Amino acid sequence: MSNIEAGRTNISVDKARSLTELYGCTGRRLVDGLVAMAESDGRGWWSEYRRFANPGLLDLVELEDSATTVRTFHWLYVPGLLQTPEYTRELFHGWAGDYPAESLERYAEIRRRRQAILVRDDPATCHAIIREGVFRMGFIDPKVMVDQLEYLIEAARSPNITLQIVPYGAPTNPSARGAFTIYDAWSPELRTVNLEQPISMMFLTEQRQLEEFTAHFARLARVALAPLDPRSAPGEGSLGLAQYLLYSLKETIHGRF
């Protein structure tokens, strides 16, 4: 059992169903979710990066690939699932120092491939809440940030993507708990929260923790501006702030600010 729990030994679908029955697990969606995990061998596209990538990152990619909904809050960076390649490179080169360029490009490639969950045949739903300050960070070239913002506005046209911006004037401190992402699965019991740290990740699975961060995300959604909708009237909600930020960035590029 310890080898199965640690992922060192596979378990057949029949055995997985027998064990759920033995342990009194009767929720159909939970059982189906556990069986789906048993059917998966964990050898997705990310397996080809095992020789050099951080194991925690690969765990995250596998978790993300099986998620039905991704709810994420960021106060320092644009969420990885919504980054342009140029924005990702700017971030990585800013962190890297003397890190080999080839390795940086591999990590950037992993990030690009992760984004496929939003455009596959059965796309995951993504709800991203982003602090206004993310778009004012001086370590990102203004031209890169303009392209990034325009990409987000276009991405918001997809029915499975919801974007909200938390303005500076929000009546709460949205960054008090830091950046985090909630990964929803077919059953609520299989949800996972990822707390994003500068050099590591922390996965939370306890029910109390899941409920706490789910409630916090709901609070953030209430204090954020209305979801970004490119089809709405100019100047309204998150679209209005995004348009203002674009104007400010373009003025900076032209040397007026």
C-alpha cells in the first residue's frame, strides 16, 4: 500500500474500485476520479523533462493537466498559464543570473506546453485574478508588457477564461496570503491548493485548507473589478483598467512619462 500511495507501484482499475468499496468510499464522482488516477500512468509529455526539471514542477504539471478548473491569484507576475513567450523569457532571465541559457529555454518551453490545457478539446476553465501592480513592474520591458496585456484582453474572449484585475484602491489587502492556485478535479475531495514560493511549491490538500483558500478566492473576486470582457463598453470594469494601463505603457514607450 505504501508503494501505491507513493506512486512507485501501479494499481489496476479493479483493485482501485475494490479498495474504495473496502474503505467505504461511496461518492460516485470521487470514486471515478480515483479510478481515473489509477488508469493514468503519469507519463505525459512532461516525462521527457525528468532528467533536468525540478520534481516539484513536474508534479505541478501533472496536477494541472488533470484539473477541470484552475483558479489563481497573482500579485507580482502574470499567471504562467497566461504568459506570452516574451514575458516568460523576461521573467526567467531576470531570475537566472548565471543559469545556463539552454536550461532557461527548456523551462520556458515547459511553461508554454502547460498552456495547452486551455485550448485542448476538453479545455480546463481558468479564472485568474491579477493585482494591478503586476502590470507596473519595472523589471518587465514596457513593450513586452504591452504585448502581454493585449494578449490577456484577447484571451478573455475564450468562454473558458475569466480575468479580473484588483485595483490599487481595493478595500482589502489582496496579497496578504501571497500568490496561490486552486486546482479543482472531478470531485471536490480531490482539490489541491498550490502556494507559490520563490524557489519551491507547497501543496495543500486538507479540507480545512481547501475551504479557507476557496473562501479567500471568492473574497478576491468580490473586491476585483468586473471580469474583463473585450465586448463590453470601453472604460468599464477590468477592461477599463486594462485599457488605461495599456495607454500608460505606450506613453512610457514614447517617452512622454
